[in-house]
Amino acid sequence: MVIDRTRTTRSRAGWAARLLARCAVVAAITAVAVLLFALGGGGLLVVVAGILGLVVCAAGIWWLVARRGLARLLGAFVAIAAPAGVLVFYARSGLWLIALISSLSWATAVACGRTALHRARAPRSQRPVRARPPRRAVLIMNPKSGGGKVGRFDLVKRAERLGARVILLDPSAPADVGGLAREAVEDGADLLGVAGGDGTQALVAAVAAEHGLPFLVISAGTRNHFAMDLGLDRADPARCLDALTEGEEIRVDLGDVSGRPFVNTVSFGVYADIVQRPEYRDDKTGTALKLMPDLLAKEGARRLDARADGTRLADQQALLISNNPYASPDELSGGGRRPVLDDGELGVIGIRVANAAQAAQLALWGSQAPGLTVTTARRVEVTAGGPQSPDTGGGQEAHIPVAVDGEALWLRTPVVCSVRPRALRVLLPRDRPGAPPPAPPVDWRKLLALACGPVRGQGA
């Protein structure tokens, strides 16, 4: 009976995916047909005006972030005026209805297409194993993390009531978090956990992985990307403590950058340079706008060279290495997710945009643009030219700025990133919101195959 129900559920999911794929194809054909049938009435003008507006807007954004003074003001004006001018043109020329129908049809096609591919994709998640409650759990908590979530949710008392020992960090003094975790292991801890940001999570996770102990993530950080991908409740970190009594275990990969662990991402280039500045924490936007002209367009600005397995990336302005790839680079700024955490691969995203024309290419082609590289690898080696760190003293060993899970560091080149497959045991509460797999980017060949092909019980 269980098998029959499972097959029925998969069959329904297959039919729903096929129906959505057909809706996506029909909507895409409608979007194109509206423009073709309106050629005599301005369909071509709608397309040309839309593309021109997008190109000019992208150029304006480039001037805004890569220039100063009058050029920056001009860029801001152009970035706003270009889409506004297109809308005015559509309205005054009487083409607004054609543009509206075509745009809505295309948006429907993309939405249905992503949902169809998401439903058709066979689930790729490991089955959790029921875990025994720990007897000597040790939890390290940062009271400043997440704007004071440790105190706001009374995490210390709640954890102690469940039998855990809590090590509360002193915000006024830097602490060796990894050292504290090792001392806890020496004292007999059978579980390590952290209530703090992703950078702190990674340091303790490495100790847990080294000693084969389960690791508990308490979502008390600011963004909690790791907790989000684990399916934990980010709104109420106290729910993570339920794993101490009713828990289950999974295994996930652990990233390594030149001997330092990371659970989410390692950033090189523009972002890594910006987060080095002390004022960034209090004024992120202002600091970025102040520094980006020198980092993007100034002659002699630092550029990165990398080798991702057999793929060479040259003269990159920014590199993002993630512990397992994100579903789509388009979603990184909007809280994108990683579909799985145990694939044993690094996600690699490289960006190279040197002028307004290349910025326009990126706006038009997205992930297919020549200035954007999206790949995966098991090992990435990063080198760079440009100025050395202040502490090298002009020596032979160059250091470059690196942001590891949001923490600003200087690391000696070459910087090597790798992944330790399924190295980390993670203890999760049984009752948790879960992380729905992110919808994949639209692949029209797969959509057509799904729309026209037979429905299979396992999904497409």
C-alpha cells in the first residue's frame, strides 16, 4: 500500500509538471505571437524599445557604481530615466497593450516553466537518521550575533534546562572559538553546537567533524544561510534546541579554504575588498559606493586568476566559491538556496565586467553572458596580482583579501578551496519548517521534452 501511494503521488506530480510545462510553452508562444502579429502595428518597436531601454539602464547602473561625481549622478539619472522613457514611449505610441500582453505572457511562461522543472525533478535529499539525545552537549553562544538573538529568545536558560552546557562569549574580548570547542571535546562533550553567525558555525563545525561528533546549528545569526539550507526555523532559533531531545541526523559537506573551514561561501575580489573596511558594518551601501569605482574601473585594480579543476578563469573582478552550488546565480542577491549540501562539489561563479558595454551584455544574456562564468569543481586555486597586504613588507609571499562566510581575512596566495564530502554530522530537530528545493532556471529544451513526452512515475 505504501508503494502504491508513493507511485500515485509521483504520478500526480508528473502530470502536474507536464501540465505546467505545457502552460509555459503556450505562454511563451503567445508572447512571441503577440509581437509577430503586431509587426504592422509596432510589434518590432516594442522589442527594440525594450532591449534599448534595458541596455541603457544597465549602462547607467555601471556608471553609477563605477564612477564618481557628475558621471555617477548622470548614471543614476540614466538608470531611472531609461525604463521610464520606455514606458512613456509605449503609452504615447499606443503600444502599451501589446507590450503588456507580451510581458505578462512571458512572465507566466517563466514562472510555469520553473515550477514545472521543479516538480519534475526527482527528489535528491538524504533520509535523516534518528539520533540519540546527547548526554554532554556543549553550546557556544555569541550574545551579539543577529542583533542580540541569544538574549531575546532566552537561549541560554532554555539550553541549560535541556541539560546542555553553555559557553557564552564575551563581546568585548576576541575569543578563540575553535580552541573553546577543542577544550569542550577534551572535557567529554558528545555534541558541539553554536548560536551565532555562519563564520562562527564553521569554526566549531570543523572541530566537530575532526572528532566525529554531531553538530547543532542554532539560527541566531543575522542571515543564517546555512540554517536556511538545512531547513531550520530562522524566525525562532529556540526551536533548534528541540534537537537535543527529539533529533535526527544527516551528513553534509564541509568546505575548506587554505586550511580554514567554511559552510557557505568564500568571496574574492570586489566584495572581499569592501568587507575589509571597518566602516562597512555600519554603512554597507555608502562604503560600497565609495570603494567600487577604484575596485571596478581604476587602472591597476586587483584582478583574480583561478583554476577550477580544468577550467581557467582569468582577470576576474569577483569570485564566489560556495560549499555546493547554488541553484542559479540570478538568486544570490535575493537569498538563493543550494538544492543539496552533500554533492561533494564547490559552486564557482566568476564575474568580469570592465565597461558599460559588458554591463549591458550581462543584463541582456544573464548567466549566458561572456562576463559571467558559472561552473562546479572539487578544487579551486585562486591567485591574484595587484597590491599586497600591508603586513607582507614587500616580501615574496603575496596575500589577498578574502571573505570567508562573511568574515574579513587576508590569505596567502595561492588560495586553495576544496570540499570534504559528507564530513559533518548535523543534528536537526524532527519538527522543523524544512527547506523547499529552489526552482531551477528555465531550460526550454527540458521543458519541451517534458511537455511532449510521457509522464513517468519517477518524474522527468
